[in-house]
Amino acid sequence: GILLQAVMKKALDAPSEANTKIFQTVLTQVRQKHLLAYFKDPDIQMGVEALGFAGRIKTFGGDYLHISDANLGGAKSNLYVKASVAQEIAVTDSGANISLTLDYKYPRTADNCSLERKEGLCLAGIYRDYLRVYFPKGAKIGEVRGFENKSTTFEDLGHTVIDGFFTVVPQGLAKIQIQYQVPGDFKKTGTYKSLIQKQPGTVGNHYTVTVNGKKQEFDLTEDREITVKL
């Protein structure tokens, strides 16, 4: 609260010529989901959701992917974990066969997180991640690897979801692999379409999406629609 008051005071006291830059910065932060809006007035809330400023999980007429990581550890290990995502997509007559690989690398050495420590911060500890991956509703989950517990599949917010738990130690890595099938008429329409929704607060994980051999690479800084002619 104190930090927010200081930021607001500095912005409101800024000279008028800085307003354009402040507005552009806020708009970028909102678009990249570093700021989310929630209003008790339903009409105003409907407006910010229409603009994509409320973090709403969407449904989409095609393929869909949303990856949600939750750090369950007491430390701030996600500051240092670098995540990358790769999708290998083979379009079929009935939809698409997809191989999803999530790589988590933790290049930093561990901090002293002992309860007896006399000084220093415990930021880099063991990364304990509860992971949820959202697919289109009706997706069929095949082989799953990398979770430390047995993953579960369920429906949520109009999507088929798989969840599980894993850890990454400092200077270590983890790999999650999920094979699944998505129904669709991509071949009939001649176009593969997908919506990838960014998780709020993430910096921009690196994505590699390959559709029938056609590769795209990008950092996911905001929600992204993908269209590939077949």
C-alpha cells in the first residue's frame, strides 16, 4: 500500500508533458497483464473484460493453450526460474495431435534458507510448482511425464485442464511433457488457428510452435493468436 501511494503521487505530480509517456507505459503494462482491473460495477467490469484488461480465461474457436504456474514454496524462486514452451503440432483429418514440452531451468545458486541464518534473504530456494495447463474443451490427454505426483484431468472455465506438482532445485532443471489430441476441422478449413493466453505477472516465456513443420518462435509478452495456412 505504501509503495502504491508513492507511485500514484509521483505520477499525479508529474509535469503535464509526461502524461503521454505515463499513459503509454500503463497501457503496455495492462496489455502484458502486469496490471489487472476489477470493478464492483458490472457494467464497468464488462467493459474492461471486453478490452482484455481483467485477466479473463477465454474460450476460442480453435486450438487453445494457457499455462499457469503457482509457486508453493516460501522463497521467491520463480524470480530465477527460466521457462520455455515447445509445441509440435501435426494436423489430422479429425483435429491435431500435439506434443507439449515445458522446460524449467534454474541457473542460480541457492541462498541460505536456514532458520538459524543471521543475515541475508532466502529468495532462491527449492522451486515448488503447482502447474495447470488449459486445453480446448474435449481435448484427449495421452502420455504425461515429469510430474512428481499423479496428474489429474478435469474441466474448468470451459476448458479441459491437467494439473500436477513438481520441483526444481537451484542449478537444476525440470521437464514436463504432455501428449494430447485436439478435435477440430483445421484440414477442412485449410487453416490452423490457436489462442495462447499469457499468465498474468510472467515476464514473457519463450515459445516455439511448429505446425506441420512450419516453425514460429516468440516471447509470450501478451495473449497471442496463431494462424497457419495448411
